Amino acid sequence: MSLGFDLKLRKLVTSSVARAPADSGFQKRDHVRLPAAAVSITFAESAAYLCGFAPLPRPHCANYLGQACNAHYLYALVDGALYQQYRERQLEHLPGVVVALFSGTADDALAHAGPWLVDATQANEVVLRDLISLEMAAPAVTWLIAEADLTGLSQLLQVRLDVKLPDGRTALLRFWDPRVLAALFQLMAGDQRTEFFGHIHEWHFLDKGIRVWIGRQHADAQ
């Protein structure tokens, strides 16, 4: 995928997971602010929703999506390296529930340390609570709401793993790091946001401890 970024994109990418610092792309952007439309909600509200104990605490779930919330699926995008660091174990593939995005790619050997996608509608409560806890401890979790099933969404995200730099080289884009995701949104022009974010209804993550979200309407904003 080629998004035509300027040289600032170099801060957000790496050609190898093994060389990617934990704070890749965000440490030097201390004053990043998401648009006013990126609404904050409390962690208690979010945790209740993510664990299935309460509906999404904003009217846009039905109004913006234009259909019932149960027509969409909730996923967790997890940094495998940070998961292993904080949990002292690796994420494991579970058919229909947990998949490694590096699986079947050129970085397959590093799948354990790369991004993982978890279908929160199929994972049990113990797994969800563990991921919510990890999110509070490290920049390791992003929550996605999408129409696609696990296979379809994993394929969609795999397409976004590689980007072409202005000098023609291909690099790995660490969008599963919430800090990189926030900076990435700021760097993109309107058409680039649409291409990258527009196929997923909402991305939820913590930005400096504040829960924010990027929705399809943000992707379409010029």
C-alpha cells in the first residue's frame, strides 16, 4: 500500500519488528491532539461495554453506524511483544478467536512479537479482562468495531502492514501501537485517512491515559 506520506512517516515505521522501539513514532509528538470529535469516555464505561455488561455508552453506535450494534463485531488488536513482556507468556493462535497478523507473511517467524487480532465476541471473559488490564498497563491494545468477521478483518489489516516510503523502500507500519496510531491520524491527509481508516467503523484506544476513538466520519473528514 502506498499512501504518499512525507518524510515524517519515517518516525512511524520500521523494516523489522525486531528493530522497532516500544515507543516508535510517538515519543517526539508530545502535543498530538485528536480532533474534537474524538470523544472521551470513562474507563469504567468502556470496561463494562467491552466485557458485555453494558451497551456502548454513546448514541452514535446506532445513529452513526446506521444499524443495530449487534450487526458489528468487537475486536482487540494486541501488541504481541508487549503482551509477552507484561504477561511472561506468548499469545497463542486459537482458530476463530485469536490470530497473528504476521502469520503467512514475510514476517511469519516474528508472529509472536507482532500484532494479534482477538475476536472479543468469541473470547471468554477472562481473556477480555486480561486485555483490558493490559491496556491500562501498556500501550498494547486497540479496540476495533467492524462488520468483517475475524478472517476478513485480519486480511484487511494485513494489507496495511507494509507502506512505501518516499524513497521507494517498503517499511512496516506499527499501527497496532496506539501511540503510532494517534500520530498516524495526524499525519494523514483526508484521502489517506479514508483509505486507511474508512473500512473499519471505529478504533478505540488510550491516548495519554484518555480513551478516544477514531470513527469512519473522522476518516472521511478533509
